Amino acid sequence: MNKIDKKFVEDYVFNAQHNLEVPKMGGTDWRFTERIAPAFYDILDITKAENILEIGFNVGGSALMFLSIKPDLAYFSVDINRSEKSIDFLAEMFLGFYFTQADSKELVVREGQEGIYDLVFIDGDHTPEGVTADINVALKYKPAYILFDDVRHPSHSYIEKIITEDYADKLEVVKMYEFNDLWEGYSMALCKVKNNNT
Ligand SMILES: C[S@@+](CC[C@H](N)C(=O)[O-])C[C@H]1O[C@@H](n2cnc3c(N)ncnc32)[C@H](O)[C@@H]1O
């Protein structure tokens, strides 16, 4: 994996500013690269993930982060919208980047697809129904880990409750990442999927 040093930060900021589309809403923010990149590194280190499914690509801020740290990842992003400039750039730069325009609620998990992702990153529809639907789809893939964004964001604080109460028998929070000093509620939860037999 690539080290998070000065050059990494400079390259990420350059690519995010020049090669990704300008986001219309939220998403991983290049201004905080130096602080948040180590969390993404830590997630890859803990999970040893090689195949990632991301629900909610936006303009690709987190896709660029994960792939910049581990360029040989197979990284599958899904979003209901399309950010052409970002998709073209990431597909050109990383052999293992794939994008599908779809509503995550319509993802169909076929027989034999269990275990194809080590990590599912849920950062799409942030409503309680949306998050629940995405967890249900994610669990069908039987990943080892699920990563959630915005778990302690004031507007979405129910996400933590969904994980720790509604899915207590299926998910165990192994690490929380919080950056309240960067912006209120910026938080991610890395969960291990319990009783995963793949
Ligand atoms: C917060 S942004 C994702 C940010 C991105 N992961 C990052 O860190 O840069 C949420 C994204 O989820 C997408 N989204 C919302 N509902 C969705 C759905 N039902 N299926 C797929 N994508 C959805 C939105 O279009 C938006 O781009």
C-alpha cells in the first residue's frame, strides 16, 4: 500500500481538484486529505480488502482515496447519478475501477456472488429506509466488513442506532473514525459481519 506522506497528499489534492467533477453535495473533501487519508489507510490495513463495493460514488472522492492508497484494488462503485469526468478519470488511472449507474435498491445478488466483496462501503441513500435497504443488499454479498459513512452526523444519527441495535446480531463495530473538528458529524464506522461463513 502507498504511504500517506507529503507526496501522497499533494497528488490526491491535485487529482481531486483537477480530475474529479466538482461535487454538488458533500462527499470526501480534498481539503482534509492529510487528516482523513490515514483513516482510509487504516481501513484497508484492518480489512485487507482486495474487492470493494461502494454504494454512493458521488464524484468519486472516496474511490480516489481508496485506489490511491491501494492501486491494485478491484473497486466497484454504484450511484443513481453519473459523474462522467470522475468515472472517465478513475477508469483510465486504475485498471480495477468499475462504475455502474443504478439505484442500489435494485441491486440483485445472484447465486455465486456471495463473498465477491471483502468490504461494502455504504454511503448512498442516507434515509433510515435507504440505509436499511443497503445493509440488506450488502449482507447478501456476505462481505467480511461493512463500512458506514455519516454514522454520527446530526442529520443521520439514527444510522448508528440501526447498526448497533437493529443489526446487533449481524454487525459488530470494530472501529469508529470521527472528525468533528473538521466538520460536525463527520464519522465512519467499520463493522465486521458476524457469522460470515464465506
Ligand atoms: C454522500 S454522497 C457519496 C459520497 C462518496 N462516497 C464520497 O465519499 O465521496 C451520496 C451519494 O449517494 C447517491 N445515492 C443516493 N441514493 C442512492 C441510491 N438509491 N442508489 C445509489 N446511489 C444513491 C447520491 O447520488 C450521492 O452521489
